[in-house]
Amino acid sequence: KASGDTMMVQDKAGGSLPAVETFMKTLITALKARGWVPLLLLCGIPLMQIVLGSRKLSMMRHRTALMVPFVSGRLKAEATHRFCWVMGRLSRAGITPNTVFALSAATIPNLVLRQKLMDEASRMKENEPLSAAMRRTQMIPAEYVDVVTNGELTGDVPKALGEVGKATGRDLANRNNMITKRLYLVGLVTLALIILPILATGYRTHYDNIFKVFAPENE
């Protein structure tokens, strides 16, 4: 409607009015005619996106997600896999272990887990072994940290981190499959809870008609 009103106003003015300004004026007029609710929604949605996108609220959302069963395990598995995979790539570049740790920590999607790793990176000494910092985080399973420790002893850290990256990738895939199966089961149960009462109500309502169709009375 605002577009149509804008065209009418432009036609009356011979097309000499500013296009954007005229459209905004007709849009606001149309919204006022329908009440202030649409206008508030139009202005409120972008504002809500800005507020919810703030770091403070993002941290709150990410912290809440870590409290949800099944989701928490998946988020930690994803963080572990990405962290180890990126460390394996960066360790080939010959940069110091604390830099490898810090750059890898910055790639973690969950802000809470990322901050935990970044705090540990800030405490690392320049040439401190990666395995020592990994163990202190208590995020990486001990058996994976032991693989990195062996790599440090043999002088092939990139290979050790590559193996850990593959293992954590399999863990993440298993988590994803488990969540998919459980969501499928929850969906089936929810669908059954919706459909069965409807069928039961319909059966009770039309019981007499159904009975007559399948068991007609003898004339």
C-alpha cells in the first residue's frame, strides 16, 4: 500500500519529489492508519537483533546452551575437534606453542568455551608444551592429551595433533548422529501425542455413523 500511495503522490507532483523520503512518509502514514503496533514491530525487530547480538547476552545464551543435556556434549565435542584440528594445522608453521594455542582458541564458536581457552592461553609461557596447557583446561580428554605428549617426546607434534583431530572428529560425528536419532524419536512422540487425541475425539464423535457403515442393521 505504501508503494501505491507513493506512486500516487509522485504522479500528483509530476515526479519531482525525493523518492526515498516520499516513500518513508507514506509508509509511516500507512502504519499510523493501522495503529502503532506495526510501526513498533518494524523498529523493534532490528533493535532486538542488536540487543540480543551484544556480547553480554551472547555469553548468556552460550552459557545456557552448555546447561542443556545432549546439546552441551555436542558443543564441547565441536569445540574440542576444532581446537585440536586448528592446532594441528598451525603447529606445522613453526610458530611458538602459546601462539598456536591462542590462535586455535579464537576459532571456538561457543563464547564461554572460547574464553576459557583464551584465559589459559594468556597464562602460557612462550615455549611451554601444548600438552601441559591442554591438560589444565580439563576440556580435552586425557587420552588425547597423552597422544600430544608422546608427539612432543618424539618431535612430531603436528602428526600427533592430526591424529587427535581425526579422533575428535569421529567423536563429533557420533554426537551428531545421537542427537539426530533422539530428535527423530522426540518428533515421532510429539506427533503421536497430537494425532492420537484427534483420532480418539473423532472416533467418539462419529462412533454411531462408523458403526452403521461397517455393521448395518438388518431390515
